[in-house]
Amino acid sequence: MKLLFVLLGLLSLALAKSLKSVIITFPKGTPSNVIDEAKSSIVDSGGVITHEYHLINGFAAEAPVNCLETISAQSSQYNPTIEEDQIVSANGK
């Protein structure tokens, strides 16, 4: 029984590490249904939407890498830009 708990713990750690923190933005004029489809793909694959932007067409998420590849190919007309979410500073440190 202990072995089962250990294996489940290791599996949850492995799944948590497979998520990538990203910012996904879409071109101006992208229909909301295209953005909603991308969000649904992330949630359905075990990811999480961490922030929704209102001034730009986009959102931040923690998503599996294979899901990000799927989102890139979902819309040929409205290709998203997917960037790693990271800390940026003015002095480059």
C-alpha cells in the first residue's frame, strides 16, 4: 500500500513538472471563439488558465507542452504567439 502512495506521489510530481507557464496572445481581430477554443484545449488537457488579459487578445496559462503544439495548429488564420512566462526587468538582471 505504501508503494502505491509513493508511485502516485511521483506521478503527480511528474505531471506538475510537465506543465509550462506561458503567455498566449492572438492577433488583433481574432474572434473570441478562437481564443475560447484555445482556453478549452488547455483546461481539457489538464492545464490551468492563470490570467485573462482584457487590453490584448490573450491569456496566461500553465499548460502541457503537447497542448501548446495543438493550439499553434488550431487556427491557420489567427496564429497565436506563445511565449514562456518569465520575469522581465528593466536592467536585464
